[in-house]
Amino acid sequence: PNSGFMLNNFLGEEDINTGGFFNFQENTRMTSMMSPTILENNSNKIALGTGGSNRIKTALFQVIWHLIVANKTLEQAINQPRFHYENGRLEVEHGFCEQAIKQLKTEFGTLNIWQQRSLYFGGVNAVQHGQTNVAIGDSRRMGVGLVRNINPHIS
């Protein structure tokens, strides 16, 4: 407080700071797009989050959809290709089948198809505890995950 600067500000994020980059109202709490997420069922708990500016919501949603609806593993869900719609344009990551691309073109018209995976589409990192213990770091942002099983009963 009263330091005159903000760490990790979001002034350039139009979703949060609609007044524009140089129009932040003093003495106002800075908002955030961070969305740490927890999923839980009877057998597993998953904590996940991502960087990615205004693409955070779409990255998290798509991973969650692949987990719950498509019944993918955590690693499979994170590694699926993604898309993001903004300002009348659909950005599509490389890896969708031809049928999906055709359907997206029918629904959205012009697509910008990326030729490789990109950090533009977020970098979802997650840990899962339950039937399977897993940590996955999204390769789009050079993420890695490691699970270390520690038995508290062994000295």
C-alpha cells in the first residue's frame, strides 16, 4: 500500500482494465483474472490453473470439458488442441481433425489455424490426488510435473 507501484499488474488486460493501459484509477484495488480451480468427486481431487490473459477461461474450460465429458485422463485433457474466440475471430490450435475444422468453419466462418502448439492457448498445470496421483505441466509453457510419494510412517 502507498508504494506507488503494482507488482504483476494487469493494466494491459482489456477484460480487467476497460479504461485502457494508461487509465487506472488510483487507490483502487487491482482485479485479477487468476482462476485457481478445484474439481472433486468421490475418488479424485484435481487442482488446476493457467496463465494466459483473457484465454484463461477458455483454456480451463476446455481441459475441464475433456476431463468430465470426454472422460480423458488429466494428461490427455491438458494435451488436447484448443481454440479461443475473441473480437470476432476464432484462433484454432493445430491438431483438430478435418471434420472438426470443417464444422468450426461452418459455425464461425474464418479461422486462424496455428501450425503448432502455442503458449497463446494457455498453459494449464494440474495435480491430481486420489486413485491416481499425477502432476502435469503443460508443454505449451514448458511446464513439468512431479509426484513424490512420501510415506509419513517411514523415518
